[in-house]
Amino acid sequence: MLVTGCSEDKAEQVAVLLNEHNNLPSLYTGDDIIHSRALYCPIVVGNLVLASIAVERLNFLLTEVKHLTVLPSLRGLGLGKRLVSIVIEKATTPYIIASVRADNKASLSLFTSLGFTVISEVRNKANRLKIIGRPRELEIEDESRSDNSNRNRVLG
């Protein structure tokens, strides 16, 4: 089940996922997640956060995808792709952007498969980043259309 916004316990789980698996330059707390300008949307089963994405409308032109994270044991099952696809579907701006670590091949591949292209490269405190983007209205051939059984089983 996709949840918009986070309760305290879910926010703590999202913070742990980010801190342990996203190689960010600073650590996050549950309070950071709850009080962020970005809206965190986790996929929750029972009381467990399986994956999460943050979304922030920057202005009338741009929506930014932030902090996509999936439990390592569930990677490759389509959860991240499903979260980004939902953002694309629900965005109210004409363009969607994200920054991805240049060494994060899996995330770059996921975003590329959904029509994102590299716009620029920058460096933050800790990493070299690729700035990627796409227009919201872009038709993408869905290669996984023929085998959605795994994703449907996970997302219920």
C-alpha cells in the first residue's frame, strides 16, 4: 500500500533506509522526514516500510523526485519503478527532475527506462551527481508489460 505522508514510526523507518542505503552526505531523522518540504510516500505492508520516494513541487515548471529507496532484499521487483511511475502520473508540472549519484547504475537505469535523460553533472559535498529530467507527458514503451506478475504480487 502506498501511503502519502509519514507517521512517526514510518518516518523513522524511511530515515533508516536513507541513512543505511542511499549514501547521502548527511544523516536524516524521522523529524527531518516529517517536517521536510518534500512529501515522502512510502510503500508499507503491515507496519514495515518496503520502499519510499520523496516528491517536491519546486515551482510551476518543476517537480523534483528525491530519495528513492528500496529495501535491499526487495530490489529488482519493480517497487522503485512503480514509485517513480506514480510520480510521473501524478505530477502537475510539465517537467520532472532528479539527482542521482553518478555511480548508482541501478537508479540511473531505472530512471532512463522511464524516459529521463541526463541534463547535467554536478558535485555535492560527497558525490558526483547526474541531474536527470523528462517532460511529464512522454510516451514510454513499457518493456515489462508482458510480465507484470512479479510487480503485481509485490504491490498487491
